[in-house]
Amino acid sequence: MLIFRGLHPSVAQPVALTIGNFDGVHLGHQAMLKQLREAAQSRGLPTAVIVFEPHPREFFTPQQAPARLTSMREKLELFAALGVGRVHVCRFNSRFAHMSATDFIHVLHKEVAAKFVLIGDDFRFGSGRSGDFALMEKIGAQHGFTVQAMHSVLHDGVRISSTAVRVALAEGKMDVAQRYLGRPYSISGRVEHGDGLGKRLGFPTANIQLKHNRPLLSGIFVVRVQGDDMPPMQGVASLGVRPTVRQDGKPVLEVHVFDFAREVYNKHMRLDFLHKLRDEEKYPDVETLTRQIALDVQNAKQWFEQHD
């Protein structure tokens, strides 16, 4: 998969294109990419995707913007797995925010060489969100490219969206989030040095770097762990502010991997969140916390016995 920064001319080859934020790359996004691949194949074109960084809502209202389901790295990895041929990561800044809808369509034609464009039926673009499907279809015809709309994907009557996934995660419904995503919700990051408390308590943990300070979920979870040069392994993870031992309120993600003793600092790990055991709690002392961790490990192992 080729990755380009921006919408400047990179290759002359025409493409079948789709555009969006694709946060989470959920089943709705996957259906769109499948439809894009089919359209590209029928036309003998490679596939291309335009994504924005930062998310437009993070640019306009950073304090109110929703937390991300996927980092850019995770999103690109998912695109590659789904067979996307080319990704343009477009920096969303003031200049881009003020681009007219007509100019944006001209960019798709001149800079990206779009011959087929697939967009969501509710997709809006251009300054003031003035552009819609009808406008792109009209101007696209003038430039010689076809525009097609993709309708929403439903699951049990619910429109699959990034918002629906966020709600499921916030409610601790890992199974619902997994159904909407088509895979377990995951967080990946580099293993950092922690304070060593888990090791002192008899439950050594790997601290995973969080890309954002507003995780979508919190609590204690059954997880499957994958990483550099290691097979999938079972574990239990804590994601939260650790109120028993910390006062700064900064979220921390740490995982205890069962029967594992390798050095993993600076390695990249991915945690698949399979089931929520409980909410985070504050305990009167470290001894009580240690007993609860032992119980969490026992409950996580029992969950794997019943579900693996």
C-alpha cells in the first residue's frame, strides 16, 4: 500500500477513490471499501482513499471532538489488510477548511486523478459543508468521472457508525462493539517503562503508550495480546487512572500477560479487548488492591476457559 502526505500530484495513474475519516474502520467502512474494490476491479483501476489529519471536528472544536477509535497507524494497518492500494493523508488546516466545495472537486480530478468516486450518502465537503453528492455528481460528470453514493449499513436495525461503537465501549459492551467493528476493539502502542508496582505486587505488567489522553473505555478487561515476535497470548488489562496509587488523574494502560517473562520495552503491542470484568475502583490499601488483582487474573483465566 502506498501512502502519500497531502493531495499533491504523486502518480499519474487514475484511481477509484473514496473519502472520509474512517475512524474505527467499522463494518460500514468495510462495506464501503468492498464496494470500492469491486468498482475499481470492474474499471481496471487501483483503489485510493483520502483521510484527514486531524479529524475536522478536532480542528474546529478540539474540546468537544469525540475521542478516536483508532490512531492513524492503526487505521493505515487496517486499510492495508482490507486491500487498499493507496492512501492520501490530507492535513486538515485553515487553508483546507476554507476551500470551496467546487475547488475540492477540482482537486480530486487534477491532483488525485479520480475516475470513480464513492462517498457516503450523507457526506458533506467544502467550506461550510456546502458540497454534497448532487454537486459532486454534477461537476464530476463535467470532468469525466463517475460518482456513486454508499448507503448506511444496519445491524439489527441500528446504523453502524463510529458513534455507535463509542457508545458500546463506554457502556462496557465489548461484544456489541465487536459486532459493529467486525473484530475486537483494540489499542496498540509502544511498551513504556512504568513505576514497577505490578512487578512488586507479583503481577508484572507492560505499560502501553496511549496516543490520546481520553480513552474511550475504562476498567479491567480480559484481553488478547499480540506484539513483535510473539504469538497471541492471554492477559488481563487495566485502563484507567489507578486511583489507589496515583493522584494525577492521568490514564494508564497496563497489561499482565499470563505465563510471560520476556523483555518487551520499546516493543509494539496490540491489545484486543474481549470482555469487561469490572469498573476501576479505589482501595483502602495496596494489600486489598493485590488481592483484587489476583481475583481479576483468576476471573480472566476462567473467561478464556469458557470462550476459547
